[in-house]
Amino acid sequence: MRKSSLPASDRSSDSTVPVVARGDEAELRRVAVDLAETAAAHVRRRRLEVFGSPGPRPERTVRTKRHATDPVTIVDTETEELIRRSLADQRPGDPIVGEEGGGRIDEASTDTVHWVVDPIDGTVNFLYGVPGYAVSVAAVRGGRPVAGAVVDVEAAATYSAALGLGARCVGADGVVERLRPTSAESVAMSLVATGFGYGTRRRTRQAELVARVLPEVRDIRRFGAAALDLCHVAAGRVDAYYEHGLNVWDWGAGALIAAEAGARLCLPPATASGGDGDLVSAAAPGIADEFEALLAGVGATAPLPDH
């Protein structure tokens, strides 16, 4: 398994590309928050305009990706376009990598800031009107996130972090919460979040893994948005999280938020394709070693390729 650790909260990295604070992380976080909150307001408004109340969705507004169960809506694409336009105004020349519009991260470039964007993480939840979808924006340098923001659209809560500056959440009421994981000390009493892919082959294997993990933990939760799952670890709403097959736009901002809050993470390279099926995991520090051992013991550390 390819493994790396975010260089936050005094954790060392085993990456060959070191990332250190440059002094602009607070400003990059400000930009990420501004972009994510503006985009979230757009998503919130358009959810009502395009889909209205939960129920049948106009087919012209939805298409599918590689798998028939993996939807993308007109709101996904127009929201990413909105973010791209705003970034071009605020940070002209910075490369952008988006779930819908593509792009590429150059890990060897330690000076260039790449912006990684997921306009709606949790599109299925969004499509059905289920609370639990988010806008995720991360600034990446040298292949590692250095600032990021995740906005829970329905809750109007903004999670954000910057390298070396900690993680926080600003609620809809404006109250600022400094994020920290739970004080859990036993995996057996831990609440664990996970997620599933869209391909039948990967889903089948993920179901087998859940069946092996579930007897060893307090319970399992499946919320449906990886960025929010990582923020839930950061905020102490779950004790740990794992999932296979994510792309950097799924985990970029959330992973930094969890790391800056004090969680321990296992991540693939930012250039890895979700199709390769690498593992992403995060855990409260008191159970991190035991949780990693559990995942290894059930065979969850091996990639689950989607082919």
C-alpha cells in the first residue's frame, strides 16, 4: 500500500516531497473558504430551483459517469465553473483540478499552488434531497494540501484548515469551534464511518470488508460524502473513517482538516487515480495504531481497483 502522512500537527511525512509552511497558508485558507461558501450558497439555491422537494428528478438535469449509479447533475458542472471563474479572478495562473473539469497536479512543483475542487461531494445525497453533501476546495503545493475548506451545504457549516494553523468550524450561527478528534482509546468502542464505490466489483469487496470490520467496532456509519466523513473525524463525531477509491478532490481539503485537528491519516499520492482503489483512512490518535492494525488484519489496506 502506498502511504503518506500529512505534515501537520508535528507529524512527519514519508513523502519524498517535503511541504513546509510558507507564510501564505492563512491567505490560501481565506480564498478556499470564500470559494467554498460562495459555491455552497449557489448549490443551496439551485437545489430548490432545479429539483424542488424530494421526489422525481428532471432527467435532463442528470447524467451518469463511468457507472450508471454514479450521477452528475447540471448543478455540479455549473458550480465548478463558478469556482473556476472566481479562482481565475483571485489567483490568476494557478492550475485547477476539478472533478468535473479535469486538470493535473504536478507533485514535483513545490512552488505552484494547485486548487483541487469538488463542486458537490455527495451528489447522490444532493440528488435525493438527503442532508449530507458538501463543496470542497483545497490548495495543494508539492502534492500536499496546505489549505482547504469544506462547506456542509444543508447545515451551512464551514470547516477549514491551513498547514500549521489548526482546524476550525464556523456554524450557521457564526460560532467558531476549534476542531479535535475524540479521546477514544479502544477500537472496540469506536464509531467508524466508511463509504462505497459505484462499480460492482469494488462494492462487493467493500461489503465483505465491512462484514469483517463491523464485529470489531461499536458500529458503522455510511454518510455518503467523503469530505464530510473526514470533517466528522476532525470534529469528533466519529472515531475513525476508511474508504477505497477516492480521488484527490474527495479527500484534499477534508484530510488536511482532520490532520490539523489531530487525527492520524493514511493517504495515497495526490496524483493517484480513484480507479486504482487505494485506501484513505483517518483515526483519532488514541486508536490510530489499533485501527490501522484492524484494517491490515481484515485485508483492507490492499487497493481495491475498479476494474
